[in-house]
Amino acid sequence: MTNKIPWNNASSTCSMEPTAGCSPTFSESDLYRSVMAVLPRGTDHQHPQDCLNKGMLRWTLHKKVQSNPVNSSSLVWVLIKELEKAERWDSRKSIIPLLHTLMYAIIQTAYIPDELYKRVYSFCKRLLTYPQPYCTVGLSYTRQIKTERSTPGLMYQRMVTAEQRLKNEHYPLQERVFILADPEVFSSSLEQVVSGDIEASSLFAGGSLSPLHHMCSVVQHSIQAALGAEQCNGPKLARALKDVGQDVESHFQEVLAALQQSAEEGGRGDGAALRSRLQRLYSRIVPDADSEPLSCGRLCNSPLPNPEMSFHMWTEHLDIWRVLAKWFRSSSVSEQFPLSQEQDDLVLGDSPSDLMPSDMTRFSVMSIDSGIEGDLPPGADPSLSSSLDCAGLSALWEQCKIEPEPGRLSRRRCIKMKPSVKESMVLMQDTLQENAGLGGVEGGGGGGGRTGRRGATLQRRAGSSATQNPFLKQQRLFTARIVAMGDDRVLGRLAKVYYLFRKREARRLFLTMKVNLQFYYIPVCCATTPVSSTKEDLHQSKENLCTLGSYLSTVDPWYNSNIKSLGCMIPELAKMQQMNPGKPKEPFVSDVISYYVRTGQQPVYFTIYFVKITFNAMSKDPVEDVFLTHLGMEFPEFRQISQSIKADKHKRGSGEICGAVISLNYRKVTLSGRDVDKGMSVRTSGAQITAITCNEAEDLNCLTMTLNESPTKSKNNVLESTFRASNIKIRTLENRPLTVTLDRDRRRTYTDVQSLEISPCLDPGYCVQKIIRSKYELGECKEAGLSKYMNKGLPLPINTFAGIIT
């Protein structure tokens, strides 16, 4: 419940909506207690219920300050004091949670005095001397605070403009959140909770917010942030903007022009020009502004709306890249810069290959005609060749029951076009940028970076590449924030479609030049497979399908408090909704997702592994696939026997082994870097290959293979049941087929398997460059130039709040 509060002089505030009341004003001591309740408890073991409470408390804290700028200003003072205290006491576990909470409060605060900006800026600069990830987060926020201090309100303006796709001439960047839920985990009740929460996020304020409403919020917040309470009357400005109606767009464009000019000046001057310009705009909007005495104004709150979100159940028929392309095509920027016909066909799938159903037989036709007149032999008739080609293609279209398009089959005067240097280098620049983020800040500001041997490090890589890559890269006007919700299975699917996307882009570049992809993950498990505790063995239970979510919760306590807790609360919210179906609800899931995608900018890189599967049947072609977290293999005929032997401790201790003989070749990984190639034959009923560490002390970026049974000792080798490897080849030596399951997903199960070849997945962008380079080189192709510094593997970056905290 919200109550009216009495107005003060200089610090009085109210809601931007004239009909809405303000929330109660909380003292600094109350806010301090709320902040202390939210922070992680150092290295103490957190109970799962305690984790749930902290996520809810963080959301409640921001709700306290969202509708009353007095509370927001007080919270900023409390947070900077606590950050300075944590610095003095060397309490680093609290720095990143406090810093993210501080920046999120600064964005929404109506007015911040320069003294406070200076204090925050000084603290963020001191973080540059800290090890990773503190120096990386500190560098990002140092730049933002420096810009915000010279141009107050810029972060709020850019965030709302990009997330709400507001048409303007000065800031063309666009963002959108795409939520992908795994149908194997999300029942109809869970789906209703998330989709209903997203709808309620825009309707909770009393109706769907229009673009004009967002423009009013930007104008209101920008003027207040620059002028403060002494020169701006918030309630009068809010009423005037509401009365303006459609004409508010011109004021919005003027505000954006003023802020953009101030930002381009790079903080030169004291900001007097910006304040003077916005003061004149305020006088035009509020007619009697000049008659008001100074120090009598009141500031209004401009709530930060949640970004545009779309919720999708990730069924087999959903093509996420086509969804992204359609969003790109329908955006306001695309209206200003329309696509070519070829790009339009690629986006909408109007090409003949896209029109064919997936289950239809595809015919391959060898053609020696390029379709270009200049390539025809002397004396050949272009029209005859064209007609023959049209006839042949028309017959093929009839077999596919698709009407041919004569206009596309006619010969045209054209020349062969090679991909431009700019296009061919885009994927390579992406790889170089990832490499800069992975190993570019070796040792960090204080020698604590997480990079080891370049190109062959065993330490898992983390850290934002956006703040560490200084060389030029084409600015992409679109940012797609893809949020995967589910267990390890949905991440396996995400890794596969990401690999196929990079492979397609390497052949025909399109979305890579336009869209910046950011990946996020919210672990949601079924009721029978909860996320394990952060300090538990990640592989303690085979029923744990959220090993990657548990890992992220271990390395990033703030992720554990906010995102892991959200995944655990979604089933609870579904139960509450079934008990009270008619009760109006305040959006919670969408608020937490908004906080995650806005402040979670530190990726953790997970290697995608390539697997080539060969079958016993000669008629079946080998299959190439990828996995991210787990590969399981077993001989189905020994499944029950193996389980019964494991259940009997006496038999297991006697060394009895069941199963078939397999040939195993692998490269044994060692911490010293002296990897050794090994080969052996072993009898087993199956094996588990995992990419996520089961030991927190050995967070290594390699595969761990565990045989189902402990092998016996041979004369020359002492065989281990668990070992680390980077490249693995497995082949059955008996006439017994294997069953292989990728990422614990029964939908990705292969039967009648004869052999496996597993290795880190190479980036298709690097592979294309290598193929092109090999055409012009004789003999063995040696890496030169930037190629030898490139990260040749293809990682899947999952954004977190801190990356990896050691």
C-alpha cells in the first residue's frame, strides 16, 4: 500500500503520474538494514531458502526506491558508504553486489549532486587496481559514471530509447529480450506464470505504456537530472508534458539532441551549456516557470520501464534466427535503411530452399552453367541456355509441388562478386574480440586474471570483451538478448543452434553484421531435479540436470542470489497462482529478468564440443553434432546388470566388471601443460563425459571422462576410472552397438553407434579463413599474422554479474 507524504522544500518528490501516490519515505537506517539483508554472507554455506529470500529482498529493495526519489537518493548514499567500508575492510565478496545495486539505483534517481558523482567515480577508479573480475566491472562503471557526470540522465535516456525502440535521429541503437523456455521443463502452469508476468509488467501501471509515455519519461528525467529541484518543479513539468500530447515528440527529439551533443563533447566544460539548453526547454514546456521562486521545486519519479520482451516455448518448429531476423526487419531503423531484395529474401525465407518443407526430398543437380553471359562458350545462345535451365528447374519445382517463379530464372547481365574484405573479416573480428576478452587482460589490474597458457589454457575464461577490445569494430545497431530458461538440455540446444548459425554466417554473412548477440541463462528444473547447493558436489546426483546453473551459482554469488533463486521461485509462483487465480499480481519474473540483462554483462565462456558419430549400419552416414555439458554412452544390454552390480557393494569391491570392450584413445590433460596421448582397450558398460567441473578447486576447461566401472590393472598400465582429456576417440571392438545421449536430452539420442570422435569445436569463421588462405599457399599452411593469436575454439558466452570470482 502506498501513502501520501508531506512535501518538503528542496527535496520533495512525487510520482510522475498525477493520480499516483508516493511510497513511504524510508530512513537511511532502514535502507541500511535492507542492504545488509541482501548481501551474500561471505563464504558461509547458504541454505536454499536463504537464497530465495535474498532474491526477493533485492527486488523489494528496488521497489522501495522506485516510486520515491527521496528513497533512491538515500539509497545511493548508503551504498557508496558501504562500498568504501568494504574497501577498507577488504570485504571483496560484497563489492560487486553493492556496485550493481548502486548503479541500478543511480540510473533511476531523479537528481544526483556532483559531490556524490565524484565520490562514486573515485571509488570505481580505485577498483582498476584490483584483480579480475573487479577491475573489469570497475572499468565499465568508471566510464559510465564519467559520462553520466558530464551528461546527467544519459544512461536512463539511452536505456529507455533502445529498449522501447523509440524513433529518433540521434541514438539508433535497438534492443530486445527473447526468452526461450524448454517445453520439457515448462508445463502449462509454468508457461502461464512467465508469459502472464511479462504481460503484467506493461499493464501493472494502469494500462499499456505507449511510446509517447516513454518519451515523456525521458524528457522528465533528463530535465530533472540536469536542473535539480532548485530549478525544476517536477509535478508541473509532469502535468505540462501530459497536456502537450502528440507534441511531446518534438521535445523528446530536442532532449536527445542536447544529450548527444554533450556526450560527443566528451565532458569538456562543466555542463553549463547542457543545463542552459534544458532550462530553456523547461521554460517552454512550463509556461509560468520564470515566475517560480528558486528552491521551491519538487522532483517527480520517472520509473524505469522493463524492456520489450517476447516469450517463446522453444519447440522444434521455432527457428530463433528467423524470429531475430523478422524483428530486425520490422524495427524502426530498418524502415530508415530498408533491406535489399536479396537480404529481404534471406530474412523472410522466400528463397526456394526455404519454401521447401523440411521433410521433403531435396534434389541435388550438378550445373555447369553459372548463369552469367560472360561465362558462356563462344557462339552459344544465351536465350537457349536460359530456356533449358528454366525447363530443367521447372521440372524440379513440379516434383516438389511448388510453382516456379519465371522472373527469378531469367538470365541477367552480371559479374561474379566476391565477398568484400569487410564482410569476410567480420567473423574474424568477432573471434579476435572474444580472444581479447578471454586473454587480453592477462593478470588484470592486480595480477589476478584468469588466463593461463595462450590458446591452450585450462582455466575457464571469463570477462567482458566489450571493455577490453580497443581496435575498431563495426557498430551493430541491434542487440538481441537471448534468455534461455530450463536445464542443461536447453543450453545444449542453444549451443547447437549457435554453432549452426556461425556456420551459416561463415558462408553467407548477414545477421552478424547487424545484430549483437548476448546470451543469458536462468536455471529452471523440474520438481524432482532441483538445482544443487552452491557448495555441493555438482555431480553428486545423476538427477541433477542443472550442472551449469549450479556452476554459475558457485563462481558468482550475486548470480546465485538473484537468478538461481528466480529459477527456484517460478514453480512456487505457479502453485500460488493456482491457489489464488483471480488475485492481481505485481510483476516479479520480468523485473528480475530486466535487472539481469541490464547489469549482467560479464560472460563466462563455455567450450562447445564437436562430436562425430559413426554407425554400425553402412547405409547410415556419419552424423556431426555438438554438446555443451555432458555426453553419456552406454551399452543398452548391460544397463540393468551394471545397475545391479553397483547396488551390491560386495560385488563392486570384488572387481567384477561387466560390459563390452572398447578402444579408447585420448589426450590426457595435465596442469603442467605436458599433455600425453594415450590409448588402451577397456571393458565397460558405458561412460560419462562431462565438461563442467565436479571439483571447485579444479575449475579446468577440459573434459572429464568417467567409466561406469573401475577398470582392473593391466601389466603395463594402471587404468583410472576418471581422467581429464581434451580429444577422445572411442570405438567398440565387439559387435555391440552403443547408445549416445548429448546434454542429457532424450531428443538428442543416437542408437546403433560404432565410434565417437570428440574434440573442441572450431569456430566456423576461423575455418573459412583457413580454407581461403590455403588456396593461395603451397605446401603446409602455417599460421601467420593475427591468426596465431586467434581463439580458434567456439565458446558459448553466458552473461553473469561478475564472471568468475576466485
